[in-house]
Amino acid sequence: MQDYLAWVGTQKHLSPKTCENYARDLHLLISMSAKQGVQDATQLAQHHIQLMLMQLHSQNQSAKSIARYLSSWRSWYGWMVKQNRLSLNPVLSIRAPKAAKSLPKALSVDDAVHLSSTQNSASTTKPELLLRDHALIELLYSSGLRVSEIVGLDIGAANHTHDGQGDGWIDLAQGEVHVLGKGSKPRIVPMGAPAVQAIQAWLSARPIIKNAAQTPALFIGQNGTRLTARSVQLRLAKYAQQLGLPVHVHPHMLRHSFATHILQSSGDLRAVQELLGHANLSATQIYTALDFQHLAKVYDSAHPRAKKK
């Protein structure tokens, strides 16, 4: 397994996070095989895998998770066959369960703009941290970044003078964000003028934070350490609740809103794919369904022959 994981990391150039997921899925396989009395995973047959699927279903594992497990297992066994360490791949002919297609939730344009443009005035939060949170939310909606990408941003390009450098950086002069997305794929995303202004305001206050000079991270906590994804999730949900938004807002919802609003205005699916950093257009096409939902609502509310609810 260790040989395989090393190969995945070096030859397939997958991100460390993806390699961690592969390792976790393979450890699950070994754990489940041991419970079936099979101590050597190379001795597993197709019926063992099918029994594991039944057990995962009984544990209420989602179809999406089970499909990922199968993909990881299939890849490992396929590698062992190519390495002549195994004669047959027991997962090869096993189909993943079909997952129900759920559409991502997006905020309305008004709610998204209201959330990103409103500077929270909570008396319990330090002014410099309010500037940070405003810049963070503006950038999330302005550039459609994943939460992992936004917490990995540095103030400038890597110069190897600091420890703990991130995977991306901002270029305020050009109004661009340089990120390393899924699969370690670099991309450049524009950011709007309000986001640039909000970040500039935050950077002017950032030196107030203790130990701020010791880290290159763009967004830091009150102790001067890089902000975590969990912190971003909690702050965003809190602000959305204070503004009275009717749904639970999380960072990925702003990413969905970013994509949906651009597609509604431009109709350019290929551009949205590039901005989101999707490897395949099929991953972006779900936003066409969101766009159609918007059009359907307009039709239902405006057309005299539409269905009346």
C-alpha cells in the first residue's frame, strides 16, 4: 500500500489531501476485510467486496461515499495487477451505486451582495478582525474560491523566507488570485474592485495582530496563525445569521452563488469552468440546471399560462 501511495503522489501528481483520502479508503478496506477473516487484502475476491458494499449500505453510507471507496480500491488493485503482484482485480466489475443528483444551493444576487458588502459591527469583535472577515467574504464571493484555497493564500508570491507558506497568493496590482486547486492544478482568478479595496483595508490593519509579521498568510487569527477552514465556516455562518438570511450559509454556497450568477449573466459555461478550476465540463454543467430553475421560477410567476401554485 505504501508503494502505491508513493506512486500516486509522485507519478499521478495528486494533491496531499487526495493522497490522504486514498490512504483512508484503503485502510477502511483492510479493516473491513479483517472483519471477514481475510488478513491479506490480496486474497479478497469479488464476493468479499460485494459483502462490504452491503455493510456500508447498512451503515447508511451515502452512494457518493461508497462510489469513492470503490474507486480508490479499484485503482489500488489495478496498480497491483500492473505490477504483477496480483492476477485479478476483484473490484473491476463491481458497479458503484447511483447517487441521487442534488443541485447545489446558491444565494440570490441580492442576498450574496448584501452579505459580501455589509461590514459587520459586532461589538464583541475587534475592528481589525471585522476588516479581515469583510475582506474574506468579499473574496469568497468575488472569486469563487474553495475554502481550502482561500485559507491557503499568502500576501505575496512564495519567496521561501517564511515557514508555513501557503499554496496561493494575491496580486492586488493586477486584481488577481493565484491558487493551487484540486489535483495541484494552478489557476488564476480575477477579483473585483470591492474585494481589492476590502483586502487593502485589511492589510493596513493586519500588523496590529500579534505575530502577524511571522506568517505570510493573508488571513490570520487573533494569535497570528493562519486561519483554518473551520474558522471561516463559523464566521460566515454567524454573519449570515446576524443579517437574517433565510438559509445556513457556508463557504461553498458562495462558490455556487459566484458560478450561478456569472452563468445567468453571461451564459458562458466554458468560462465558468475555467474560473472554478473544474477539470471536466460535466462538473460545471450542474449550474445550467440551477440557471434553468431560475428561469422556471420567472416563468411560473410571470406567464399567464404557467402553473399557479
